[in-house]
Amino acid sequence: MLITDYTSYAEVRAALGLNIEELPDSMLALELYSTGLQFDLEDVAATLPSEYVVIAAIALLDRSAAQQKLYLTARQFATYASASQFFPSLPLLAAKTISDGKAAVTRDAAAPFKQTIEACRAKFQETRQRLEAAYATLHATTAADAVQLPLLFVVAPSTNPVTG
């Protein structure tokens, strides 16, 4: 499983406010982060990764509304779950000052990425709740959906069929 099965590297970088030089694809492709994402998905539901793969293989127009909701929610959740794995190293990844010789951008050094981390954590929790709800909706069965089987019993006859 790769992160790109669920989200793009660009979306993870966008959630963190980083560019490709600060968080290259080669770092995002490390197995450590794919494994972390798989654990996060399995924490929601043990079968979620395999169900996502099945739903992703279904053509868009052939998916049910519940399948499409799970698919989209899982993709958004994967973005924030992947981004959250970079919180400890985030201040080390991003340069304080970026300059091309003419223009320069300086990041706040007092509390680097504090607001970004808080916003990503909030979106992670929000999308996790949405994903749990979408998963529950997909697996919900109502009384109308359940098949009613006739109730049959085996009983001894009250009279002897031979002698009457």
C-alpha cells in the first residue's frame, strides 16, 4: 500500500503548508508513512483498507451513494492522517527563510507551525468522525433491507396417519 493509493503527495504538502523542496516525494514515499496510514485506516475499521480498494475499482457511475461517500471521505482522511505523521519533524523540514536572491519569505520562528498543526489535528479528527459515519452507513442494515424468513417448526402429528 502506498500513500498515493489514497491521496497525493501534493495534497499532504498542501495540508502542511510545505513545498516539494521542503518535503520531497522521496520522503513521502517511505514505507514508514504508508504503514502509519494503514494503521490509521485500520483503527477506524479493520477492513477499511481492503474495502476502499474494492470501491476504488468500481466505476464512478456504478458506485452507490454510500460507497462514494466512503471513498471521498477516506481520501480526505488519508491526507490529514499522512500529514499528521510529520508533526514532530515539521519545524525541521521547513526552512525559516526562503530566498531566490531577489525575494525572500520568512516564517514565524516564535511558534513554528503551531497553527498549522492545530488546524491539521482538528481536520484529522473531523474527517475521522466523517469516515466512521460513512463506514457505518455503508454497513448499516435496516429492517426493510433484512430478508424475512418464514418461521417453520417440525412437530409430531396429533393423530396417527395410518390408523386415523
